[in-house]
Amino acid sequence: MADQLDRICKLPEVQNLTGLSSSRIYALMAEGNFPSNFKLSPGGRASGWLLSDVNKYLAGRASERSQCVAA
């Protein structure tokens, strides 16, 4: 199952999964509040995120939300 979670997602899929715009994703990355992307090939322009990292981010956001609602 872990292998399925560690597939690479490109920006459009990350946007779809999170509901965030590309500028917001990159701003959160710069703040250290979103998983970093990585280059898919040396010297290439294409980059991606591990799906497992994006899912951890989403799980953390859901956890923060449930803590705020409980408080």
C-alpha cells in the first residue's frame, strides 16, 4: 500500500487535491508550511510532489481543524 501512496503528483493534481492555487502552494512552501517539490530529472523543468507528503499535509490540516472545533 505504501508504494501506491508514494507516486509522484504534478502541480495540477496537487492543486486539485488541496484546493489551493499554484501561487498559494509555492507561498506555503516558502514559509515551510507545505511539502517541498523536487525535480523529476536533472536539469529539467518538470517537478512533482510525493502523494504521501501531500496526504500528510492534508491530514495535518484536518487535525488542526478538528482541534479548533473541539476547543
